[in-house]
Amino acid sequence: MHNLGHTRSAHQRNHLLLTPDTFVRTTLPGMKAASAIVHISPALGAAFTEYTAEFENSGELGETLAQRFLYVVDGAVHLNAAGKDHLLGPHGYAYVPQGVAHRITSSEKSRAIVIEKAYIPSSAANASGVIVGTEDSIPSTPLDDDSSLQVKHLLPDNLSFDFAVNTMTYQPGAALSMVEMHVMEHGLVMLEGGGIYRLADAWYPVTAGDFIWMGPWCPQWFGAIGKLPAKYLIYKDWNRHPLAGPQR
Ligand code: UGY
Ligand code: MN
């Protein structure tokens, strides 16, 4: 569509906002009847990659050398790992540790958010096994005692994991209580609703379908606007010393 070169997408030194009108699809090695919209990768300085995988009826994801996290947005996605088959519907998710052979396929048109990251081991814990779950059965906890802002931790919070993936749901009018600035980076997909995201020195209107990358120490704040709750899926590196892992 002719939009006179306008978009809400923005590419700044320590953050990225990608709106669906600027999405470009590609096929990653090993993908069959599927394509990827790569949202962020080490090409921009991130220590992880995140993409939306769009599957046809019988699609398949390729291999990865990294650990992999998958969250199904819609459709039906199958994971075969460690000799077991799992069916993931909407809000279903899976974690596959680095080095574990697996296949991810679809039995209908489906969309999933995929996060991959080279694992940083910890001498204090063994690596986890495969995890499969659904967001719907995870209990939520209020952030900073604010019951209008609920967080669900999709992965266990222990040293086996070097990243966290959470959902955060804001009632209309709810907001982060502070402008956060922290060493962790974020990959974020707006799943429902919308609001205003402050990133560094800019305030962006954001809505379901948008992707945001926040680099280390990117000033960040969100307030939900509208009549329905706003919900996003958020990745952060977690549980490791700042000197652990690749030096950038
Ligand atoms: O976990 C977080 O750092 C989260 N509160 N950040 C955010 O929502 N931008
Ligand atoms: Mn944060």
C-alpha cells in the first residue's frame, strides 16, 4: 500500500521498533513451507535472535545450534524431542536445550515466536531438559505489588537458565512504576492491546503485532492505553555474571 514513506518503525542505536508494515520475510536454512520475519539478531549487537515463524499446513522449522524457545501465537505446532511428541496450541510454549536434536512442524497454518541464544553454562547448575507448557496454566504475580500489572514466568527462575521469557499483562491505564535502565536486553512482541512505549528519549505508540528490541541500559517505560488490557511477551538475558558470555 502507498503510505508516502511513513512508518512507526524506528531504528536507533540502543533500540528498535518494528511494525508489521515493514516486516520482510525470508527462509532460514532447513525451513520447509515456512518463512521467518527476523526481528533482531547479533547483526545489531544483540546476544540472541528472535523471529516470527509463519508455517503453512505442513511446515517445518530448520535446526539450530543454540538453545531454542518457542511460543505459539496461533495454529497447531508439533515438537518432537527426546523421543516424545508434543502438540502446542495457541499460548503453548516449549524450551529445547542447546544440543538436543528435535523437529518442529505444523499441522495447520500457524505462527510462533522463536528465540534462540547460545547457552552460557553455570558452574552452579546443570543445564535443563526439554520443557513444554502453556501460558494459560502459569499463575501470575503482580509486579511491585501492583495488581493491575501481572507477570507470568514461562521458564523456572533458577541458574539452569541464562534467559527468562515472561508475559506481562497491563490493565487499561496500568504502567511500569519507573523508567527502567538495566544491563539486560529485551526482545518484546506486543500480543494484545497497546499503549505508549518510552525507549531512550522517544515515546512510541505501540499495538499488537509490533516488535521491540531494547539494548543494554536502554531507558524503558510502558503505559497501557485503550479499553482492553495490553499484553506482551518479553525476553531478557538473566542469571549470569555480566562478564560471562561473549564479549561484544
Ligand atoms: O523484566 C523487565 O525488565 C521488565 N519489567 N521490563 C519491561 O517491561 N520493559
Ligand atoms: Mn526491563
